[in-house]
Amino acid sequence: MKACPNGAILKLFNSKGIHIDASSGYEVRRAMAQGVPPENISLSTQELPHDFAELVDMGVKVNACSISQLERFGQHYNGKGQKVGVRVNPGVGSGGFSASSTGFSKTNVGGPASSFGIWHELVEDGTVGEIVEKYGLEVERIHTHIGSGSDPAVWQAVATKSLSFCKIFPTVTALNLGGGYKVGRNAGEPTTDLQEIGKPVAEAFRTFSKENDGRELKLEIEPGTYLVAMAGALVSTVQDKVFTSGEEGHVFLKMDAGMTDVLRPSLYGAIHPITILPGSGKSEDVGDETESVVVVGHCCESGDLMTPQSGEPEALAERNLRKAEIGDIIVMDGSGAYCAGMSTKNYNSFPEAPEVLVDEEKGQVHLIRARQPMEQIWANECVPQGLF
């Protein structure tokens, strides 16, 4: 859900029978408000919500992501045989902007440098099992997720290791292997072949069944980015064009959007395809002249950079694009995942941008988020009476 939490998208996926992986209690409530049944929502969160029991009693599936979360869960449901999932940190990870499987990366959520999940040794040494037994819980799911842009080889190895965690708990009926499937946003970038990486995993599940008296497990995955990344684009306008001179000089295109809409370049050094189109809207005005430019956003923030060096958010890079003039259209593709839902909304008091859904089959365009009224930005602010 966190990849693209717009209500219209949630309703669309719900109509297709797609379940929701939520990362906070607030996401759970937001999904239910759009008609997603509680039993179709799984919650794996860094912050167990204060009302987790209310959500569980409605049917939401909770995966304990730390020992303390498991303890809190057990204390509330002591002796009731309540089902629970366990998220495990398998000891390795895989991030799209890092080659290391054990070091820190902003997109690596497995391994010793990651705080996500219960460290695998605490599952293997019986610590988790003791807590489960103490409170009479029933582990129904093992959950692992190692990062975004996952290396297929690492993902397959983790899948096999995760099955060993399932063997520890005979009540487990499902293994969730998370997401992180690489999407090639730019020319020449590979996209994960789900069939290719799925075959050895499917075989590992069959082997597990044979070795465990025919016990079959349900495979769950979370392909949020895979489903929506290339379905979205940020459509902006070149609102200014400036230059600096000398050996380190550049031509800068300034968008009327930026990190308030797409944060990935500033946060990760992510590379998005960028296309310049004529402001006239006429194809004959496209032109074939190009120039090397640096594209930046509209925020008063040096980090509001749309063309960083790959994986290096602190380093700017030039991009060879069609020569642009003020008023031209600038389109950033690959913006359907972790963009509108993960931006620095309202920084510099810029209002939230509108979102539009295009129905290609019917040739219709639908507004699915209106531009935020300015007054809404400060609507929750309170000025104490008599202070000034």
C-alpha cells in the first residue's frame, strides 16, 4: 500500500482481489475506509499501533516485527490461542542502490545493518518460540522482506532460509517473501522476471512439502512497485531556466514541481526518465535540438535535485534532453511508486499536487485527488490566545 496509497488505486486493486500490505495502523484505517476488508490486510510495522488489538479483532493480520511487539501482542491475547505472524530478519538484504547484502543501504531492509524484523538467531535459538508458548499464541505466518531492487539470487536464497523458519512452527500456513522486485525505469535497466525467480522458489516449496509429510504452504508476495511504478508520471512545467559559467557551470531547468512530489532522486539518487515536450502541445514543435542540463525542483533546498548521479543523491549530473524553453512541459516517468505517497508535501508551503487517473480502454480521464486548497496546509495549526 505504501507504494501508492491513493484511495482510487486501493479500490481498483481491491476490485481485482489484491490484498493490502500495510506499514502502519493509519494505513490499515485508510485502506478500510476505501472498502478493503480487514481480513485482506496484513500489518507489518515499525510502530505497533496502540489500537492493534481492535484491528486484530476486526480481522487484520498482524506480523510481530520485534520481540517487544510479540510480547505486547501476547500479553493482550494471553491464553486465547490468537494467531499471529512473525517478521524475521534473515541476516541478509538486497537494496537497489547497494551491492552489499549485509551493509547499510536506504533500500536494504535485511541484514545486521537493518532494524526491520526479529533477528533470525532469536527464531533459531527458541526465543520466539518460548514467547509464543508462554502466551499460547499460534504462529500462522512467517514474513521476510530484504529490500527494494532485490538481487534474484539473494531473494531465492532467503526464500529457502525462510522455509526453515516455517519448519520451526508447525502451525505456519503461509510464507510471505515481501517485495522489492526490480523495475527497469530507464532504457537498459533490467526488470525482475517473476517467472525466472519464481521457478526455484516454487521448487523449494515443493521440496519442503515432501520433507514435511505433505505440508503445503501458501506463498505471499508484495509486488507494489512492480505493479504501479511505470503506471505513473509526474507532469510538470519548465518554469525557469538559468545558467552558471566556467568549467563547472551548468544549464538548469527549474520545474514547477520537485521533492514535494517526487523525493526518490533526492533521497536515493534514483534516476527517472525525463522527457521535454513543447508547451504549445503541438507535435510539430518538438524539435530535434538537444542540450545537457541539470533538472531541479521548485523548493528552496539545494537537495531538490531531479538529475543526481545514480545512487548518489549528493552529486548532480547533467542529462542530455531536448532543448527546453520556459513554459515547456517536462515529464518524469516511472513515478507511480513511492512518489506521491513519499514526498515532502507542503515543504515551502507548496500545496499537494492533483492526481489524475487515465482509463486507456475507455479513453477517459478522472481526477482522483484535487489540488490541495492553501488553507488546508495550516488548518491544524493553533495559535495560543494571549501569547502574542
